[in-house]
Amino acid sequence: MNSKQIGNIGEAKVLSKFIELGFPVYIPFGDNEKADLVVEFNGKLNKVQVKTSIDAKNGNVIFDLTSSTAHRKNGMRHKYTIDEVDYFALYNLCRDKIYLLKVPETPIATIRFRYEYPKNGQTCGVHFEDDYLIDNILKSGT
């Protein structure tokens, strides 16, 4: 599969999940918008950028949270800001899990979620999977 096909799978899974949970979803027109979906929850319309990762290794899933024009001449990687999108919806193919992450005030390039407890027992600064699963986030009203 190429990266476009992988991204399409992630978008379809996320779209389906929001609909399954009963949230209205709107799809921006065109392929050059910052948000992939607009979803109504928490009393407002939220711009959602969908990112998909393939692998899950060593108890972690890692997501690239940037957009890339690296395939073009003078291309670059762009970190999303809170002015552009409100949430990242993150789908991992290997684990078939969807995570929801509010876009941080300071833009970040990647995020790692742990689905296994660290062998060294470290918990400070660790993003545990259960805290970011879409069902858990939307039930809590975040």
C-alpha cells in the first residue's frame, strides 16, 4: 500500500467511528484543507486532522503529526497549530485503535502512546493508550 491508501483507510475508520458514536461529521471540500473532518462534539464544531500509523512495536505506537511537502521541490514538514486544527484523530493499523488528541498549544511533530507498561516502571511523561482512546475521550467530554 502507498501512503495515500494508508491515509484513506485511517480517514475512513475515523469517520466511521464518529458516526458510530452519534456525532455529526462534515467533510471539507478539496484536498488542500488543514482539517480532514469537522466533527460536532463538546458543543462546537471541531476541526480534526486524521493521521495514520502502521506499526506497533515494543509496546508503543508512534504518530507523525506533521504535513509534508517533502516530495516537492523546496518541500518541508509543517507542524499543525491550534489555529489550524482542534484535534488529531489517530488511527493505528496494526492495533486497529483510534486515539483522539487535542492539539497542544506548542506544536509537536510526533506523539507516542504506550499500550504496554514500561519495563523500567517509568510513568512520568508517558502517554498511556487508555488515556487517549477515542471512546474514553468522548465519554469524558474532553
